[in-house]
Amino acid sequence: MYKYTIIIEKAEDNYSAYCPDLPGCIATGSTEEETIERMKVAIEFHIEGLRECKTFIPAPSTKAVSVEVEVTV
């Protein structure tokens, strides 16, 4: 079982997400939770497509971290 990193971004009225390790694999949702669930489905579908095309399935390699910086205004 692979564990892929996804990036979730807030838009005006919804959320969108993508998987850096699987270019073109994206999803949107009304909430973060819905977006995460849709990304799980999108990743499974994306990998299924890669398998059908006999294309290499990239192993997860992206790591996301948060850094704290001091900002003065």
C-alpha cells in the first residue's frame, strides 16, 4: 500500500487538491474532508489508468512540511 502526499488549497467557494507524485491527478470538494475523499478516489482511478496503459506507477516521494517564519507588518 502506498501513501501519497496531497496538497489542498482553499479557493473562494470550495477546495481543490492535487498529488505532486501523480501529475494530472486532481479533485475538488465543498469541504476539506470531501476533497480528501475525492482525492482518494482520484488517485485509485489514476493508478488504474496507469496500469491499463502499462505505464510506470511512481512511488510516493513528495514530503510536505510546514515552516514557521516571523513576519513583521
